Amino acid sequence: MARLIALQTHDVRFPTSQTLDGSDAMNPDPDYSAAYLRLRTDAGDGLEGHGFVFTIGRGNDVQVAALRALEEHLVGRDVDETLADLGAVWRELVHDSQLRWLGPEKGIMHMAIGAAVNALWDLKAKRAGKPLWQLLSGMTPEEIVDLVDFRYLTDALTREEALALLRVAEPGRAEREATLLREGYPAYTTTPGWLGYDDDKLARLCRDAVAEGFTQIKLKVGGDLDDDVRRLRIAREVCGPDVRIAVDANQRWGVADAVRWIEALKEFDLAWIEEPTSPDDVLAHAAIAKAVAPVPVATGEHTANRVLFKQFLQAKALGILQLDATRVAGVNENIAILLLAAKFGVPVCPHAGGVGLCEAVQHLAMFDYVAVSGTTEGRLIEFVDHLHEHFVTPVDVRDGRYHAPKSPGAGTEMLGKSIVEYEHG
Amino acid sequence: MARLIALQTHDVRFPTSQTLDGSDAMNPDPDYSAAYLRLRTDAGDGLEGHGFVFTIGRGNDVQVAALRALEEHLVGRDVDETLADLGAVWRELVHDSQLRWLGPEKGIMHMAIGAAVNALWDLKAKRAGKPLWQLLSGMTPEEIVDLVDFRYLTDALTREEALALLRVAEPGRAEREATLLREGYPAYTTTPGWLGYDDDKLARLCRDAVAEGFTQIKLKVGGDLDDDVRRLRIAREVCGPDVRIAVDANQRWGVADAVRWIEALKEFDLAWIEEPTSPDDVLAHAAIAKAVAPVPVATGEHTANRVLFKQFLQAKALGILQLDATRVAGVNENIAILLLAAKFGVPVCPHAGGVGLCEAVQHLAMFDYVAVSGTTEGRLIEFVDHLHEHFVTPVDVRDGRYHAPKSPGAGTEMLGKSIVEYEHG
């Protein structure tokens, strides 16, 4: 019988602030970082579960301390039993009554639980010899809903409704899996649009993006309106009328500012306006969405949990749902969010970039296509060409598409030498 | 020129789980704890600023790690300059772009900032030789609104509206301060109602509460409906018809369960139903409030920040606002929340109990009475008779009222020997 014998943590920080990669209206100088967790077993098969929380620098040590607080829940457990019921493990971790006080279900402690849950899924997928998206897509509807905690969701989505959605998608799974393996999943790129880049670099990167086959790009906005108009004009001229351009304000505005700013940018035919205001403000997003229609409002990378996503959907406060791999409590909670989005008919365009977010979130989008929503219509995964070289199984993005990973695991394993080289302190 | 020269932290835990004090439907065995922070200066006056985050045990070490992450912001600063503009300090801490990623504005990092802000207020009040409530009540309306960050609030409350509210209250300040010093502020007690107590203990503690002059008590509910009916019947019989009885479900239910449960308890004439569901769920609270009217819905002790409180008020999702001294980012954010409550005409009945929450939150309620809402009508501060002996200036609750503290400071300083005795690990 194999047991989980160790939870190892690392405070990994990349000095990205030196190049202004990742700079936006709220985050002028991020140092892309990972609070990193490895679960080891005594199975003797060489397989480990890896997971992490993406942060942008200061405080990554606090995030690591939160990972450590989960050691007593995990170390010593029977591996087979644990991996056989990850729904139960999720509930045990999220509903630990003392840890729960620190959120509840939000912020540092919740993200730490997400990293642990994702590490367990990584281990489970490696042991099954499958990439995570394929492992999930092979589960029965009953097995999938057993992963989800429906507490606080039933006024919008019951277990029975979730089961019905999954059953409708079941007959088409094999065909969509074949399509996915053949064609990949659509991507868009944020590489051109960071706020710290000058106009020449912006134009050059837009040109590159189109040449590389991307059909959508995204620009950061919200610093200065005149600058934003000028940068959007450059981007639209370089990209031409057929490439979609989304904009991202990174929570910079209140309601009135958001509406005024978006009206001024509408002439550039916006694909969406992302994070116009506080990620906690369902009612403000609803007011903005109503005022700026038909431009859709997108949010999600800072949405703390499924309860907030539920309300955004109920209030028609978002038109594009931006799932994040490490903000909520891992794969299980993200499945709940995919089911909510499917119920409300809202497209999911995952947040990625950072460190390892592309590697992780592609599995969720591909699972969604095969087994939940059953479509890629109006859906794209964000892509940023940074830091992939530090991962054991980096993403394969070509011709504007994510090509489906075939290696076993959740994509969350960083190279040992990168961990050593960038370990902080 | 004096400087802040040290930020010291302590992981203080009281073994309250041994007696089931504090047991409720979600928290069966809390160990009341404080992630504790002391700010020392080189002024040579012997004055320190003390603050803490209340937690219930596991994870208190993570909360302490978050306090430590603030050291680089605080140590080395000029004391006078820092204390002269606590609005600026609040913005600097809350909007640190890298730390902000860990919330934003919620959970462990946000609460840590709250403890630091409260410690600065404690120091400022001690240096002024005044209790915090009196220090705040002596500030001009302009000085008070300068403490508040109106980002994300202006769709509900602008700086000008806040100023107008404070100006209306200004002429009555002196008279209300005199009344407060003479009569104190109304309290209610939660001491009788913990879920882990048997029926005899419940009856005895209800009898004691009435004898001690309390006009309202609170019972925990949500474990089992038959038990709740039996316990409420006992409490109502012992207390008689004139004592108000509130109930608290500690987030146990979804919408449908909440409505069903409250309907079944309505015959006992409930003062309010507290935390019926997830503290993040504005829309669910609004639905419950509408369904169970006229029983008011109360929430707030787990409400992450002013943006969520704003929405609860906008959506008529709460009828009683339960401010908490250590959940949000300290005195400044609580002033924002008091101003929002005043704008919407909703009574504030602060959450207390735990460790030191009574000592801390009384200052905010008293400031509200003197300088913001100008009334105690429908308002009571929670009281639980636990752990006060560990504080330098314990609350003075007699005849069912909090008597106004007269010692300088924010009430947040724990006895040195208690810190030593209960330091964890």
C-alpha cells in the first residue's frame, strides 16, 4: 500500500519586472512567481504530484506558508484511496472549519488548497498514464458530478441539472476528442499588449501575432485614455479589420469611468472589455455590461470562488467567463464553474500567461469541449509566450491554436533545475 | 524624529475547543486565536501600537506570516508623518500591486493589513492620550473622509455624500458624547446560545442574561431543525416575550433550506437571522431577505471588504450590518462601511466575541453613534463573556450595556503574560 510521504514547497520567483513583461494598469512591475508544491509517495514508481499558485512576487512566501499548513491533511494518506475520491478530499480541505475562517473560500488559503488539489490530480493523471484533460473526459457523468460541492449552488445549478448537461454531451465525446487531437483548441495572444511596451514594439508584436495565425489579440488599457486610443488605433491598423481585439483594464475603474472609457474605445470594434472594475463587484459589472452592450464584459482571473461566478452568471454581469487554474480551489471547483457556465450558455475563455497557467488551464478548456459544453464556438484560451521553457511539458501553440497535450499529468510540473535556479531567498 | 523600529509578531492560541465555547453549525471546535502584531518606535515614550487578526486555530501561523510580509512597508518610517496621514498608509498597503494579487482585498493578506492599520491607530490614540472612539469623534468631516478610499464605491457613495452625512451629524456630537459617557451603548449577549451546550446550560445562561440586564440574546442554529425548535422554545420560555432572540446559522444553508428553516422558527419571534448562507452570496441573501420578511437578515463578520458590503446594501440583501474589527482592512475600511450603512439607513450591530473583538469593535460603534449615524436606535454590540481577562483594557459591560472606554488606545493590547503563556508551538 502506497502512502503520501512528503509535501515539499518552493518559493520560486522570476525577475520579470526587469523587462515590463506583464505590466498593466494595476500591476506596473510584477515578478511572476509560483508558490510551488510537490507531493511524494513511497510507491516506488517515480511519480510525484505537482501544483502551484501563481503570484506576482511579494507575498509568495506567505502563499508557501499556506501550502505548508496543508501538510497535516495530506501526508500519511493512502494514495489509492485518496486519488479514488478527490471530491471527498476537496470537501475535507475546503471545509476544514479552522482553516475556513481565513477566507472563507477565498484568497491565500483557498488558493493553497487549489494547488494541493491540482497536485493530486497531476499525480492521478500520471498514474493513469493520461493527460488530465483526457482523464477527466473519460469519467462518467456521475463520477464528474461527485467531484463537485453543490453547497451554495443549488439556486442556480443542482446536481441533477449538472448530470443532465453531462449526459447530453456524452454521445459526442469520442468525435470531439478526435477533432481536438487533430485540430487543437483556438488561442488568442496577449503578448503584444502590455502597457509598458512602446508603440514600435506594440506594432511589431501585433504584426507577429497575425503572422503566427492568431485571430484575436488583447491590449491592456486603463492608464490614460489618450494613450489607449492611440495604441488601439495602431493595433487596429496593423491587424486589419478581421482580427479581433480585446481590451483589459485590470480592475482600474468604477462604474461611471468604465462606461465613459469603453464608449470612447468602441470605434475600434472591441472583442470584449476585461476586468473593468473590482472582481468582487457583481452589481457593478452588471451595470457596466448593460451600459456598454453589445461589447461583452469578461472577468474571472480574480474571481474568488464558484459562489461569485454563480452570481455573475445570474446577474448577467459577464458575457465571457475567464476561468483561472490557480485562483480557485483547483480542478474540482473549476469543474463546478464549467458546469455553471454551460448551464447559463456563457462561453469560457480561460485566463493564462503568468507562470504555468497556459500549461494548466488548457486541460480544463479541452475537457470542457469534449465533455461539458461540447463546443469551441466563441471560445479561446489566452496565450502569452513567457516562461514555458521552465516546464516539463510546455504548451504546444502553433498556428494560433493550443495542440492537445499527450503527456501524462496536469501540465503543472516545473523543471527541477528551474526551481533550483529561481528559488527565492 | 521618531521612527517605527520593529514589527513583532506572535501566534497566540487559546484552547477553547476543550469547552465547546464558540461551537456552532460550521465551527464545531474552534481554538480562539490571535495573529498578533506589535509596532515599536524609538520615541522613548514607552508607547507601542498593537493589533491582531482573530482566527479560530489552524492557519494562525499563516496569518502571522502575512503580518511579517508588511514589515518592509512599515519599519523605518517616520512615526509622526505616518500617523498624520493614515489614509495614505492604507492606500499604500492595500494597493501594493504584488501583495494585492493574493486577494485582491480579501482573506489572509487583507486581514493582515487590517491588523497593521489597527496597530497604527492604537499607537496614534495612545500618543493622543485618547480612546480611539474619542479620537475619531474629534476629527473634522474632511479629515474623516480622507481616511476612506472611494475606489469602487462611487456608484453608491461619493466623497461629497459622505461629507454631507458627517456634517449633518456634526452639531450633535458633544451632546451624544456626553450621553454615551453617561449611559453606555446597548449590548446583546451570545453567551447562552452555543450549539455545544446542553438544554440545562442553555436555560441557566438565558436566565443569567436576563438577570444581567440584556434585552437581546442570540442562539446558534442550523445543526438540526428539531433541536433548534426545542432550544428556541426553552429560550423563549425562560426569557419571556420582551427579550429579543436572534438566531445565527453560520453560513450553513442554501437559499431553499434557509427559507424553509426560518419559516419553521418564525413562531419564536426572531430579532434577526444571521449568516443564513455563503457570506459572498449577495443575491442569495437578497432572495432570502425577501422571502423571510419581516425577519431581518444580518451578516458581515465574514464579509471580505467594503465592495461586498456596498452590494449587500444596494441589493437590500441585509437588514442588519455586522461590522467586524479584524476581517476587513482595519479602522479606515470600517469607517467606509459605517458611511455606507448610514447612507442606506441600515443599523450596524457589530460582530464581537472571539479574542479581543469586543474590546476593538466598541470603538467603531461608539464613533458611529457620536459622529456618523448619530443614533443607537436598533443598534447593539455583540457581547460574549470570554477571554477579556487577557487584555490591558478589558471591556466594561454592565446592565446590558458597553460602558465607554476611557483609556488611551484602540483596546487591542493583550497582556504580555498572556502572550507568553499562550504562544503557540
